[in-house]
Amino acid sequence: MATTIQIAGVRICAQDEGDGRPLLLLHGFPAHRYLWSRVIPRLVQAGFRAIAPDLVGYGESEGPDGARIDMASQADWMLQLLDRLGIERVTLIAHDVGTAAAQLLAVKAPRRLRGLALLDGVYEDNWAIEAVASIQAWDPADAARLFPVLRRRLGRTEALREMLAAYQGERGGLRLIRAARDLDPRQTAGIGARLRDAGLAAAVLWGERDDFLPIDPVGQRLAQSLGTTLTRLPGGHFTPLDCPAEVSEALCTFLRSLPADPLQALAT
């Protein structure tokens, strides 16, 4: 079920399905909540509540004109979203640069999280920013031409083409340019020590064929920094669409390993 939540000048559109322990699923760039469309039914069937928002400025979510939609701001908005939904604690699952927002949220409010699962994400200031440099430099006057180029580069599967379709036309192109220009790898530089200090149970999942953020070294380093093992998945970068069954199975294994009392886990 899609729902719209108003929060202090922003409008967040989110998919909210199921009951049970809540999960917050964050996408990255150039995605939106459709990234999780093949994973959510499996998580719901396993007994969880899956909440997948469009980050502000992505998909159908809107922010104030001129406001930054960087990942630090996204982390703050996601905390406000949890407040509006009346959710005290959640397991946070994130992909790509959405993992930057997840890491920033985790160090800011660790007691709001039961656990943290990161898929094909960022490590310190390694955001594969070179992959979006051409979009950052794109002339806004030619924004309508961005979608066809992006579709040729990334639309290897029908699922990816369906996800990218949200950014067609001039408006879609302008949204992508704005989002790309607000990506700032400095926001997670040196965050590893603070993440470890947060003491959260963590899982790191990675596509073996990820061409943007390679499993070795990026995935390996992220897993090592969190003190957890790396789960390899038979997909490329967009694992929730490439191999949803394997992603869901790995996530459920992690979710069932989490303690019933997160406060007790943090104290040990």
C-alpha cells in the first residue's frame, strides 16, 4: 500500500506492507522505492512489515525548492518519518548511496535501530562518484535528453528499465541532476569508527558482478570495518532487482538472528 506522509515541508511517498517487526528499506541513486518491489512481498510473507520510501527528491517524494537533498538530510528525514509512523525501533536496510543515509542515521540514533543491513553500498568516502560525474555536469537545459542516455547505460533488464522510467522527460532529468549534484562523499568519510562504536548488529550483502562498487575491495572493506562477514549474491549492482530471492533469503537469515531486545544487545 502506498502512503504519503507530510513532514515539515517535505512530502514522502512510501510503500508500507505487512505486519510484524518493521523494516525501513532505502534505495540509492538513480533509483526509487521500486528497487525493493521484488523483495518486499518475500519479507512480508516472512512476517515482517516493510516500509520503502522514495527518498526526498527521488521518485514521488518532494522537498522544498532549493533545499539540499544530500544523504545527511535524508537521514534526518527518515528519522522524522519513523516518528510520524510511530515506530520506535526499526531494522534499517539500504542499497547504494542509500547506505550513506543509513550509516549517518545509525551513528546519530543507534538506539532507534535493531540492526543494519547494507547492500552494494558506500565505504567511507568511496561512493563511486565518478559514475555520476557526467550527470552532475549535465546541462539542465538539456535535461530531457538524460533519461534516454541513462536507459541505454543501465537498462540491461526490464526491471531496471521500469525503475528508471520515473525519470523520463525534462522534470525527471532535472530531478536526477539535482540529486546527483547533492551527493557528497565527505559526509561518510571517517564514519567507520563511529559505526563500530554504535554496536549494532550488521550484515553486508554484495553482488558478485557489481561494476560500480566492486565487491573487492569495497564490499570486503565495509564488512571488515563493521566486524561482520560478507554475503556474496549472484547479481550485479542492483541486487534487489537482479536476484530478489537470494537477497530476501539473506536478509531473513540476518533478521531472524537479531535479539528480541535491542537495548540489551547494545549494552553487551
